[in-house]
Amino acid sequence: MITQVQVKSYKLFENQKFDLGQHVVLAGPNNSGKTTLLQAIAVWNMALQKWKAERGPETTSKARQRTGVPITRKDFTAIPLRELKQLWTNASTALKREELAEGQRLGQPRILEITLCGQEEDSGPWKLTFEFHYQNSELIYVKPPVSQIDNIPSAALNLSVVHVPPFSGIGVEETRYDHPYQDLLIGQGKPGDILRNLLLEVYQKEDKSDWDDLCSRVGEIFGYQLLPPEYEGRPFINCEYIRGIPQRRGKDGLPILDISSAGSGFHQVLLLLGFFYARPATILLLDEPDAHLHVILQRQIYNQLQNIASERKCQLIIATHSEIIIEDTSPDRILSFYRQPHLLIADTERDQVREALKRLTAMDILLAELSNGVLYLEGETDFNLLRTWAKILHHPAHHFFVETPFWHNNQGSHPREARAHFFALRAIKPSILGYLLLDGDDRNLPDREVTAEGLTIGRWTRYEAENYLIHPSTLFRFVEAQNGPLFASAGDTFLRDELLPGEVYRNPLDKHEYLNNTPASKAILPRFFQKTQVDLKKNEYYRVAEQMRPEESATDVKVKLDEIARVFGLLD
């Protein structure tokens, strides 16, 4: 069993350790390194197999102290590469000035290293490193370090690793391929192109128990009967199935179909089972085995994979985005790629990772790293209004709105969405803080419904943010700038005589139950703009705020900006 992988100068990772365990699930966003880790193990295994074949204990080679075993780009079946330097971090194969250690020279080759550590019941812990030396775009040399050349652990020599990239569909026809060509297709990310080969290999084994077991599992999952593959005397491998399980001898009149006519979920399951039974391995690397599977099938297949792996003493290492797989896995078997890769400990951490996979975008992840906190609002209108008020008040919070504004749109009055999103963010950055600003119509919602550690809750006193635009002088000034004083005067009369109670009109900054209970965005502003013939959409209401003078801004606005600035560390 592999317990740790260490890489140096390998692709995304300059120097990184990954702790593993039995049946590990790699969880995280796209481009975080999950596939890179699987590929590193596959590359290490390819180096091991090349070394065993040319310099291993069963060979008569006396050249163990030489440069290493040559591997050409065409031999490189672990992953597709346009040129071999793409294996190195930033495609840089030579040391730079800032990287030089004592005794090293500028331009000296950068050694790429992949180390696997393991633990076996009989032999105990073991460790084996392979160094990769770049020669040119078509050739590299591989060898263990000098200290290990004559002492390669037997447990490492006995490992067999199979890498299954994401499923990419199957062809209409498929002839018989030898194993090296199959490996090449796998390395090119085309495992579906060898699906029929895998099924044929399982069927042609002397012991038919694997084929029977495979067929039994297909029947249990889909209710289909898989027919024996046929190749002799044919130009292509023939793989068919019956959509149903005949109750008597024969086919019961059920149609016989080629496997290519089935859905992608069926193909995905066949591929996974095919690899399990055709390529017995001690380490099975699965990249997104949940792809193309609906949620019920994801759970069923994951359970099947774990059962088969346990029966065959095979370690599963699975990269996934599946919330179902995360939910069904013990935290100590989840390697999170949020922040630095790390094994989880508590159920809460697992739940955070699950929610992060479900809720967070790539931009969320980027902004979380750059920002001290996240602001939760009920829509874009609220954000634009706060940004404008912060500007006209010369408020410290303005730095947040113009530099790295990280805010989440709750799509209306859904405060629980903010809590769930914030909970997910803490999988990325445990120290992040949040501020949730609710409209006044949410005043009866108990804090306990939305509260979360690190999340501050604020509420507008008035019904909604747009209610703080209700200042006759501001509205008069805005209409005059748009359509002239005649329309502004008509609008002022309309406000005084039809829209606003007298006390609200005369003292708009005071506390008024009318403004606390009346939605300005529906009952006041649309009618006002219609009367003054101003075409202004709700998401443009910030243009009214731009006409507001500091003394026309309600105290509550400054209070909320103070709270935002305090949470995000912007106050002196």
C-alpha cells in the first residue's frame, strides 16, 4: 500500500508531499492537482517497470551506476506529452540563479524526483525514489538515487499500478490491440477505445469466475445480460448485451444490442469493471469514475469498487468531484486539494469540502485567497448602492468595493444560501470572515437560522437598501440632470402629494414606519420615474445614489459601511 507520494519539480508542484491511506479519495476543484498526483504515480510506475526490465535483479546488467534507463517520448505511455520538458514545473529543466545551492552552477540540470513510500504487513515500511534527467525534447533518463540503486525494496518491485483516465466514449468498432498499444491509448486519455479488449481478456481467462462475477454485477446494477465477446474469424471484437435478464434458456425474444448503443453510464461501469478484472493491480488509480453516472448510480458503483478492491487487496486512489462519493467516505480517507493538499480529520471538514465542490466557482476560490472577507448581499443593486455610498462618504469601506471586491449574490432573500456558501469557503480559507446584510423585511428571521462562526449578520432598518434613496432633494436633483427642471418639479409634486406621507417628505432622514414597511423598489421609485419620464432599471438605481450629498445619507448607511469595514479590517 502507498502511504505517501513526494514530488519535486513535477508539473504543478515544485515540492509537495501527499499523505495517503487505503482507498483514498482526492477531492478539490479543477486544476488543483488531483489528476497530476494520479499521473505522478503512473509515471513513477513506468520508471519502475523500465528499470526492472533493463537493470533489475532478474537481468544480467552490470551498468547500474551509469546514466540511467533511457525513455523516449514515444515510449512514454503514462500521460500524453508534446515534449518531455512538460513534465517539469513551468517546463523549466535547468536551475535558475535564485535556485542555486552551494556547489551548483547556473544552468545545471534540474532533477525531477518522484518518491513513493509504502507499508506492507510482512516487510514493513519502504521508500523508493526515481530521478528524471532531461536530455532533450524526445529523451529522458531515469534511475533511482545512488543510495538506492543496489537496495530497491522488494515491496516496491511487487507493485502493479493501473491508471484509468476519465471516460471519453467508445468507438463503433474495435480490433484486438496488444498491451503496449493499449497502454498508449490509456496514456492519451482514450480508455474507452480498449473497452472491448478488456472484456475479451476477462472472458478468455481459463478461470471463468471473473467473467461470471463481472456479468453478475452488470445484471445487478442495470438488469442487463452481458453476452460473451466474439473475435475469432471477425475483423472486430463483437460485444453485445441483452436489455433484460432472460428467465429461460435462450433470449426470451429480447433484442440483442451492441454495447455501443447503450448509454455513457453503462459504458463507464463496464470500463471500470473491465479494468478491475482484466488488469489485476495492487494500486488502481481512477480519475473521475463518477463521470456520466447519475447520483444513485454513483453511490452504487463506489460501493461496488470498494468491495471488489477489498476482496482483491487492491488500493483505490480516486480523483472525484462527486458530492456523493465525498459524503460516503470517512474524513481520514479524503485528501483535500483545497489550500495545501491534506488529509481531513473531522466530519465537519468533509462536509465543508462537499459543499465547496457543490457551491464554489473558480472565481470564488481565487477571491477567497486574495480577500480578507466576503460580503453577502441580496443582489447586484445592493452592491452598487453600497459602493456608491462608500464613495460619496469617503468611507474606508470604499477600498473593499474598488480593489478586490469579493461578494456573493444571494439571488434575493435566501440568507441560508449565504451560510452554506460561507461554510464551503472555510474549506479553502478557515480564517476568512463574512458579512451578511439582510433587508429589513427579514427582521423576523432569527439569527440562529443564518448564523455561522466568522459570519457577522447586519440588517437594514428600512425595508430594503433602495429605501435609503428616498430623499426628495436627491431625487429632484437626479431627474433635473436627466430631463430638466420641469420634470423634476413635477416629480417633486408627485412625491409630496401622492407617494410620501408628509413627515417622510419633510424629514426623510428620520425613522419612519412607512419606509420600514414599504418596498421602495416596487411601490415608490417605479411610479416616481414613470411620472418624471425617466427610463431607469432597478440595477441602475445606483445612479440616483451618485447624486446624493453626504448630508443626505441616512445614519444607517454609514453604520452598515462601518460594520463592513470593521469585519474586513479596513478601520484604523
